[in-house]
Amino acid sequence: MTETSTGAPTRTTTLSDVARAAGVSIATASKAINGRADVAAGTRARVLAAAEEIGFTPNALAQSLTAGRTGTVGLLTSDLEGRFVIPILMGAEDAFGAGQVNVFLCDARGDTIREQYHLNALVNRRVDGIIVVGRQTDPRPSLGHDLPVPVVYAYSPSDDPLDHSLTPDNLAGGRMAVEHLIACGRTRIAHITGDPSYAAAQDRAVGFADAIREAGLEQVGDTLFSSWTEGWGRDAATMLLRRHPDIDGIVAGSDQIARGVIDALRDLGRRVPDDVAVIGYDNWQVLATNSRPELTSVDNNLEELGRLAARRLFDAIDGRPLTAGTERLPVRLVIRGSTIPHL
């Protein structure tokens, strides 16, 4: 029941009202509104137009029961405080739509026992599907294939090739960084990156080396691996420049490392980007835009990854089977002043 502007109660519109306005049976109106395939396109359009005109809102609970669904999904993450998890979750929730799907967010904090507890709770709540979001791009253990609902793995791919996983293309990112520096006229290029146990560090280094080789250049020094910190960026850049003073471009494996590289170059009297161009990775806005100069960086499109994971889950819930394997999603380059003078 609703009220008019004068406070008098008015009757809530029903499916019968829609059917009457569209000139169809109640059964046909129901099929049209619920997206059933056995309704002519013209009839469906007439029913939807009538529903909009009289202000009919379908009952979400009734719709979900008709479809055999609960209208809920689970987002199971291993690190809710993580820098990379949050934008993926934001993208997924954006795709779910405000109020259209109820989302149960569970943080396992990297604990397999806690993860199993959350997984059981989601299944007991009869969620329609689950997105598993990892904290790094290394493969993670599969949840198995005995679950009653579809599962999509985001960022951290499943170690089971039969699962459906989405992860950024770090190989392409490493290659993209080098190609940009070459396009800027740089030929003496070095690479400083993070923890060698991370798949992201290894993949970006491989992409870097491939692009250097294909351009007919030689990498300056060996790829330097250590921690994902500004301190490591400062120390590594200082060491490299003392050994190879003719370096004119540095690809950093993260924005934190790149900030440290820029600090070291400033201390050594090198201008960025006039003397040495620097490119980071992750496009962490608070770091990249507050760097001086602002930092060119490779962006993994994490919000788009989250949106795509949600859309794939929707498809699976609707009965379209998920493809097996890991899909590597495109990354993009965000160009700022650390590679292009006077940007």
C-alpha cells in the first residue's frame, strides 16, 4: 500500500494491473517480466512498457523463488585489507547492482580453516554463486568441484585447470612498460622489481626481457629482485646508477619501488624524466599522483576484473557453463610526467 500526495492510501499495483494495461493474460505478463523465452518480442515490449507506465515493481523474493534462486552471492577473500582486493570487490559489487543482489562478504585472512568455515556458511545460506578473490596472482588451491553452485576465481587463479579463473596479464604489463620507454627514445633500460617468490614479479620480468630482446636491445644489468618497498627502490637504483651511469630508463615492478627510484635519482642529481625515465606498476593513485613528477604506471584494471568476474558468475547462474582455464585480462598504461617531459 502506498499514499498519494494528500495522504490518502492507494492500492499497490499488481501483476493483474500490468496484464490488464497490456491486454494480455496474467500468465503472459508474468513470463514477459521474468524474461521467459516463450514470449514474442512485441508482447514483451508491450508488457514492460505497461509495467513502467503504471509503476509496477516485481517482487524480488517471488522472482527469485520462481527461478529457484535466493538472489545472494558470496565474495570470499583472503585479505580484505589488501591493496588489490578492494578495487576487485568494488567492481564486483558495482556489477551486482544496488539492491538487486545481496552480497555476503567473507574474509578468510589467509587462513584455510577460516576459509572452509566461511565456505560452509555460504553454502548453507544457499547462495547462488561464489567469487573467490586472492591477494596475489600466484595460483591458489581450488575449492573443488563438489560445490552446488558455480565459482569464479579472481586475481589469484585456481590451481585446477578445470576451474574458471580471471587474472591480470602481467606478462603483457612488463612488455608494455618497455615498449613505452622505447617509444620515448630510451635504449639503456634496467629493471628493479619485488619479491622473486611472487608470480607477478616473475611474469613482469619475463615480459620485460621479451620486449628488450625483440627490440634488439640489451638489458642494463640483471633484473634486481627484493622487496616491494621504496627503500629497496632507492638502494637498487643507487647501486645500478653507480655501475651503469648511462641508464636512461628504469622499469619498476611496483609504484612503491618506482617512488624509491625517483628519490635516488634526485639524490644523484639526475632529472626525471629528462635524464632517466621511470615507470611503475599498479597505478596506485595515492602514490602515482603525489610523486614528483607524477608517475607513469601500468594499471591492472582491477575494478574491471571484478565486474567481469561478477558478469561471468551471472552467466553461470543463468545456466551458461563457465569455460575451463585461466583468462589473462588486458592491462593499460597510464602516462604521466615521469616518462614524458612537461606532461
